Amino acid sequence: MPTLICGSLAYDTIMVFQDYFRKHILPDRVHMLNVSFTVPEMRRDFGGCAGNIAYNLKLLGGNPAIVGTAGQDFGPYAEHLGNHGIDTSLIRILGSEYTAQAFITTDLDDNQITAFHPGAMFSAHTNQLAGRIPPETGWAIVAPDGLAAMTQHLEDLRETGIPTIFDPGQGLPLFDGDALRQILEKAEYLSVNDYECELVLSKTGWSLETLRDHLNALIVTRGEHGSVIYTSSATFDIPPAKPDALLDPTGCGDAYRAGLLHGLEQGWDWAVSGRVASLMGCYKIEKAGTQNHSFTPAEFAERFRQNFGITLPA
């Protein structure tokens, strides 16, 4: 069965400044800032939440179909997705726009200066799902995207009865309290990290118990401390998997979502699905970039057993 992955597609240009920003930015002159950083180290990665989730789900043997918007420069990314067998038929290409792009410069203190151009993402709401959802779709996720797109896609999926995870992520600041309460009334599953969970509670004015009562499940990731999954009948504490290296945390949340979706597609319980998700985040953090890690099914199963002391269900 296909799984719909609604969200952003982007290019990430990562540059490393081999010095410290603080040595070149004068605090008493920031009102007239004019600086230039030479960055001899640079890489360009495929990114965006929808692309990252789809890549990870495909690694696990899933069948993701991306729903998003991209621009005139999307050719190399489309080829990359095609090479991995990922369905791009629901991506809308806007010839007058560029694909969303993040330009990130990091210094030796791991401080970052980021410029983000949303490009085609601003028109994601024009890529409507009504009448285009494959009838055999089993699960879906609405990941960070334009505000109107996230709202519309969640409503379209809810009308079809397809179980859908709402994962607002970095798009959460786009919602005011009223809009967030309204969309959570329609959501069945919510996935956030611990900071985002506090932000949801602050914006809605709800308690954690009230938020849980509105959902079939609330998934809260906690970085190196694992995650917790609240359902109407139980709470599941998911331990973290142990990485061999801590290289790049960017995209770990997307990898986690993919693992969760895979477990749910397989009909596994929350305890197993959460552990699959945890291990996916572990694989991601060991590699630079969001779509550069890989493994075989046998390698994943063995590492799952080593980390959690149980065998991955067949």
C-alpha cells in the first residue's frame, strides 16, 4: 500500500566557516552589519521534510508517495528520488519558481546563520489532494509545509478516512492559538518534539491531558532521551538506540517519523513501532546530510535486536 508523505521539498546548501562568527561581528556595530565569510567547505544535499521521510521509509521497504511542490531546478532531485524508486507523481512542478532552499553557514562553535528561500513551497496549497488520493493508501503524514497546505491536506485526508499523522514541526509558529486548536480537532495523531509539545500547549491553552484526549496518539520525541507515545489506554516509553557516531542531527526527526509509519503500516504495536523509529534516527545521526545513510534489511534487524533485546517481527 502507498503511504502519502505531504510536506516540503528543499535543497540544503551547507557551508562551514573555519573560524568563529564572534570574532568578526562587533556587538556594538550590528546596526550597520556588513560581513563576508569565506567558506572553503560546502556541500549540497537533498532535503525538505517530505523528501527526507520518503527516503527513510523507502529504505525500510515502504512505498512512499510524495505530495509537495517544487520549482524549475528540481531535475536533479527528481532523478535522485526516481533512482530510489520513490513515487513523485503527486509532486507539482512550478516552472516560474525555484525549489525551496536553505543556505546554512556553520562556524567552529556550531553556531549557524541560515537564509531560507521558500520558493515553490509558498504555493503548496495549490497541489490539492481531493480526487487524487490512491484508493489503496494505508497511512499518511502531513509534515511541515505552507500553512494553507498543511491545513488543506489534513482536511482532505481526514475526509477519506485515511489515518494521518500531523507533524507540524518547524511550521508550528505559523499557527496562532485558534488555528492550532481547530486543526487539532481534526487530527488523529500528533507527532512533535518535547519543545514543540510545550509550544502546542502554550498556543492552545490546553493541558497535556486535554491534548491527549483530542488524539488517538500523541508522539513526543526527546532527542538522546528517546521518546514517549501516549495513547488513550497506555503510555509507551521508547528508549533511544545507540549510535556509533554523532555526526549530524539534521533530519533525525524525519527519519523517526518514517520508522513510525513503517511500523504502523506493518500492523506492529506502538512499543515496536517506536523502537523502529528510534533506530532510524540513530542511523541518520551517524551520517552527514539527510539522505545519505543506508542499510540492508538484515543489518537493520540485527541492530534492532542488539539495541532492544527483542526480535523485529516478520
